[in-house]
Amino acid sequence: MVEPTEQLVEENIKEKTEAPEIHSKYRKIILAAQRSKQLQRGATPRVDMDPRKSKSTRIAMRELEEDKIEYEIMPVAGANESQ
């Protein structure tokens, strides 16, 4: 299930924006899983790996390691409100 606070950006944006740092291994896994689904549906890998010889999860993890994936971490509604 995709968390509403995380969104993987598939569109190619002309200017390169700095992706936020991933501070949680769980967030990294969620992002890689989302990208893996895109690769399985026919998206072109952004790293030099043969999709016929490498699993989509390995390609997605390599893309994350090399900062080839653009993503945005959305704030949780109501998380910063004080009581």
C-alpha cells in the first residue's frame, strides 16, 4: 500500500531538484517498491543495468543509491499542529 505521505515522481522534470535525504530504511524500501512496480510496468531503467538480467528490485535500489529517482516526501496533515 502506498503511504499518502510519500510520492514517487515519474515525470522527467527539466531542472534537477535536490531529493530529500532518506533517514529511514523503511522509507527507502517503500520508494524502491514503488519504483520496482514502475519498472515492471515498462518504465525505462535510469541506471546502466540490463532489465532482462537484473530483477526490478535490484534496479530500483541501484537507482536510489545513485540518486536517479526524483521523489517528494509530503507532510502528514495535522502532524505539526500543537494541541
